[in-house]
Amino acid sequence: MRTAYSVETVRAAERALMARLPEGALMQRAAAGLAAACAELLGRVYGSRVVLLVGSGDNGGDALYAGARLARRGAGVTAVLLAPERAHAAGLTALRRAGGSVAASDAVDALIERADLVVDGIVGIGGKGGLRPEAEKLAGAVERSRAAVVAVDLPSGVEADTGQVRGAAVRADLTVTFGTWKPGLLIDPAREYAGVVRLVDIGLELPREAALEALQHAEVARLLPVPVAESDKYRRGVVGIAAGSARYPGAAVLAVSGALRGGAGAVRYVGPAGEAVIARFPETLVSDAGPARAGRVQAWVVGPGAGDDAATVAEVLDADVPVLVDADGLRLAERDAVRGRTAPTLMTPHAGEAAALLGVRREEVEEARLAAVRELAAVYRATVLLKGSTTLVADSGGGAVRVNATGTPWLATAGSGDVLSGLAGSLLAAGLPARDAGSVAAYLHGLAGRFAAQGAPVGAHDVAAWIPRAWRDVRD
């Protein structure tokens, strides 16, 4: 599992470690890892041209010491100092002793244009509020160059704790981060600026609970509900789907497909699209008697394509089993009805739906996804899965937010969310807690999208068809 910690937690761990180490030892550890990563990216260090963009903080010191190591291996290393009077003195001395130099201010653009590698040490993990004008100019010069770009700890211009990007930022090919992942390296929009991330262990002792965690194959495999010899359909989980309308019958079909491909023992469908569902999936148990009289279920999915059927949404929310609320259901669900539930509730909005629920602009959610998902979970006292290029899952009680990055832009297609809802509903019915059901569903859904697309356009029905392959990929 990848875990990410807040700046405050990282700073505290660094202070505790530095108190036990000789002065400067921690920075040397970081610089050694940074230099090794730079050398690997360059391939051939001797004769290469390296430009260091050096701010006044410890990031600048890391860059200077790493530059000194590269200079001793024959690279031509030049430092650009944004605040010469506040540059890390010992690091600057080390660079000069190794044969490195400091650039004149009028030569910076030409240096960056000719560089093989640019090391971004402008701003560290404490940076907030966007880059200053001089740093913005350097970020622009880096963007125009053809050099490989390595960011120190995280790209300058992105905020470590939130993943926000306020204006210009350095776009890295590789980010070398120290001690632990930072939230901004896992969350968009900042994540897209980080490139490939390489974690360098510098010996930090961190608390058990992180700010963010990203499941990997091993964790997902342990959570997958796999049937045993004694399993029947109820042990595997029966999920109810209350979805679709005369206008949107396909939403019901897609939600049912996600539930069936997600391993449900049985699917009970309630709604006006029964004929369309049966035509595609004859194993579905269809009822027109309403959710309360549809038969035994262990979880409900309500909302995809529901139109204005507020009565059905309210009836499902009255059930004493886990409920997933999606799409139209998010708009139709009464906040107090959700807050008053005693069984688990999983809400699955995209950014636009989340913005409507919070009463803000969509752009505000997209710019601050972590804050938005936490706020929604707290306001509704529910688990919230915020869909997007990096899907976030937050519990109402706080704790680590789960982040999933298996998705692909090809999943941005009509009906994809309906498939995800059915898939997550099947996992709720199998007994997974809401946070686990949402996290595992997002992981499998993303893998299925990748397998289905393979770089080509796909529809939501294609994604659903590949869920079993994603399941096997995780299990194997």
C-alpha cells in the first residue's frame, strides 16, 4: 500500500530523526537518492549538462548536494539561485568544490534550453499559494525546453497537502520524494505534474494512520470476496438495483451488468426498465412491486437513470441494509434521510454532482478534490466516493482517505458510472464495509477500463465485460 502523510506529520518525523543524526546527515541521504535517480534518468552522466533551479529552502540544499555528486562524475552542473543571499551555504560550497558553477541571471534561459537535465529545487513541501513571478518565469522556461525534468520532493507550484495547483507549476518527468509520499503526488490536478514518482527511504518513523492511502494489487486481492464450497447466492450477496426510467433504461442495464460481473450471487431489479434488463440478463430477478416488496437483498443501489423518481429513492434509503446512492439519486435524496441512516451509505458523485451537493462551482471541487470529498462525507455522515481521474473515498468519521489511480481517460464515457455503481453494490452485498467496497470497485473498474480500451475508444458495456479479467488480474 502507498501511504501519504501531511506536511506537518513529515516535518515532525524529520525533526525527530535529525535530533538523532549528525548535522546534515539527513540532507545527505536525500541528496544521494536524488543524485542516483538523476544519473539513472540521464543514462550517461559524464559530459551531460545539468541545471539546478535552487530556492532558499532545504529543497534547494538537496538539489545543490545532488548536483555536487553529479559534477564529481563529470557532469557540467550549473545552479540558478532564486535568492542568492539565502541559498544553502554548505550545499553551494560543495557544488563549487566539485566543479559546479552558478549562472548569471541573464544566461538562465539559454542554459535551460541547452540542458539535458533540469533539477527543480525551487519550492519544498511547505510551498503554498502559487509560485512567485521569478519562479513562474523559470517554470515557463522549463516547459519550453526539451530537457528531462526531475522535481525534488514534489514539483514546485503544487501544494503538498491538498494537490491544488494555483497558477504556473513545474511539470516533471520524474519526482524524487523523500521518506513518504505526499498527498499532492496522488491527487489531481497536482498528480499530473509529478510524472513518475520515486520514493527514497530516508529513515522517517511515521504514525500508523496516514492522510491518504492507495491500495495496490495485494491489498485489493485480500479484500475480494471469493466464494467457498458452502457459498450460495445469499452468502455471495444479493444486491437490489433501483435504477433506470422510461427515458434512461440503459442505466438500469449497465448497473445490473456491473453487479453481475462484480460477483453478486443474484441481482434483484426494481424499476420501469425490467424488459430491457431481462432481455440482456435473463438471470436478473425483476419486480415491479417497489423496493420494500422486491424480496430479500443485502444491499441496494439507487439512482442511476432514475429521473425524478424521488419516492423510490426515499424508499430505498429507509431500508436497513447498505445503500449506494448515485446519479439522480444524489439529487433526489434528502440530506436528513441520508444522515439519519444507521446502515452504511455510500455516495458516488462526480465533480459536478459533488459541487451541486456542496453548493459550489464544479471548478472549486476539481481544484480541491481532497477537501471536497472530506466535506461531503462529514456533511452527509456517509462514505463518499468522488469519481474522477483519481477517485477518492472518504469516511464520515475521518481517517485516511483512499485514493485510486487505476483509471484511464477512456472511462470518461456515458454509463461508465452506472457500471461502477453496480460493481460497488455487489461488493456491499457481499459484506465489504462501504470504504472497502468503494475502493475495491474503483480499482477493478479502472483496470477493466484499461483492459477494454488498450488505447482505443470503448463504451460502458465494454468496461463491464472486462471486470472479470480485472478480478483475475488482481487475484493472480
